[in-house]
Amino acid sequence: MRKRTAVIAAVAVVAVGGGVAYAAWSSIGSGSGTVTSTTSADSVITPVSGAGLYPGATVDVVVSFDNPNSYPVKVTSIANGSSNVNGGCAAGTVTTTSTGTDFTPVIAAGGHQQYTLKAKMNADAAEACKSITFTVPLNAQLVSAAS
Amino acid sequence: MRRVLIALAGLLVLAPMSSAAESPAKAFTIADVGTATGLVPGGTVIRKVRVTNPGNQDILLTRLDTSVGRPSPNCPANAVTVAPLATQIVIARNNYADVPLTVRMAASAPDGCRNLTFPLTYSGTAIKP
């Protein structure tokens, strides 16, 4: 009976003592800091190739997108384009459309990438539209492709 | 005999409490190391922080959380998140440790999140190793 009491008392001491030490040694810390997002630069679209238009015809036009940013980007849409007036050739004689929504691959940081559009000349294009170069303003949406 | 054992147990229980009161754990500090820039949608950057232990005992850093402030109403509150401490780390007494935290900007972050400085508030917990 005496031996049993001694064992129970010893176990109780170890358990209670350990709990107190753990709680007393916990500590907390705090502080403040910052992180900064970057800004974005617009891409520039330049023509690469596209020729052979005649009234009613559709041809491929290749354009190149650059990426002046320090992170990869991807094109999510390219709006339909319409040609500017050129002498006696009316505005809108040539229109461009994108070939879909799959603008891959992404454009690497500081890189460039080519995409193909469709350009169509109106069937009733004027004689003044012969052998001229059309300027078609293009607008596109690009987003970060960082991961 | 039983009375002696109970008295001895009482003394042993009191001993750790007395020792802890003499050496309370000091609060540690958390501060930026250098700058963390270049955060873009879908991307991550490393925010290195320095955890300084001013106490005379080693500590085990078990938790380090970060809350992100909202520097612009045009940038959602959840646009930027900071991952919690990945691995517990021992910081020696009167010493410090640099801890890398991963900061992520959501891929859906709008233009309103460009070129902003996000305030960070750190909080952590440590125990005796």
C-alpha cells in the first residue's frame, strides 16, 4: 500500500511540472513589412507578312507581339480591325479577324511571338485600292502568364 | 510515511513554477530584410524576414503568419496572400534567423493592383526547443 502511493505521487509531479514549463516558455513576436507589385507595359503589334489581296479575297496576315515586361504574358483576345482611309480607297475596305481564341504560346518576358490573322478585302473595293498597303489599327488584350 | 511523500510531491510541483517566473520568455521581433518587388498576377516573390530573438534562451519558431493590408480600394483584399511558415526553425539566444516567405498574387488580380506597395503585418509564436 505504501509503495503504490509513492508511485502515484511521482507520476503526478512529472505531469504537472512539465505543463508549467511549456507554458512559461512560449513567446510571441510581431512586426511589419511590405511587398510591392510591379506595373505593366503595353505590347506593340507589328506586321510581319500579308499580301495578295483583291476584292472579295481573304489572306493570312502575320503579326508580331512584343512583351516589354519582366514577366510572361498571354494574348486573350485580338479585336477585329478595320483599315484606315488610303487616298481614294475608303476606310474599312480591308478588315481583319482573329482566327479564334487560342493564342498560344505565351510570350516570354522580353520576348515576342507571332500570330496569324485573317484579312479580307471588300468585294466592292474601289480601283484606288489596287497595289497599296493598308494600315489596320489593332487592339488586343494581354494578361500575365506568370506562375 | 505517506505524509512525507505528499510533502515531497508538493515541493517538486512548485519548483518549475518558481524557475519559470525568473526567466520569462522575451517577445521576438519580425522585420523585413531588403525589398520584395515585382509581384505580378499569377506570380510569386520571396519576402525574406528576419526573426530576432532578444532573449537569453533559444526558441523554436513554430508559427509565423502574415496579414496583408489593402493599399487601394481598386485592388481586392484577397489579391495578395503570404504563405505561413513552412518549417519550424530554432533561433539561438540573442541571435536571429532569416526566413523566406512566399508571397503570391492571384492570377485574377485586376489592373488596380499594379504598382502598389502592400503593407504586411507579421505575427508568430515560439516555444522552448
